[in-house]
Amino acid sequence: MAELRKPDERECERCGRTEVWDDDQDTWRVPDQDDATAIGDVHCVHEWDIDGSFRPIE
């Protein structure tokens, strides 16, 4: 049987913001880091790196 995968992290191709999926909260969140790129530009219209190259079915 095929397994459906979902991304567990993403990065904005415009500002570098990184986020991880939080299963407990069922939402994306900024990881706990001191690195400024974890926040990125809050006013950016984020273009996430999850695109047609991500394969949800293995």
C-alpha cells in the first residue's frame, strides 16, 4: 500500500523564513532558534519551497 507523506519543514524562497510542522498544534510554526532567518520577513508573501518536486506518495 502507498504511504502518503506530508512535508515537515519548509523555507521561504524569498526571505529565508523557516517553519516546521507541529503535530500537537496541527499547524506550521517557527522553530525555536536564535537565528534571525527563522523569522524572516513577516511582511513577505512567502513562496515556500514545497512545489512539484515534493512527492507525497512513496
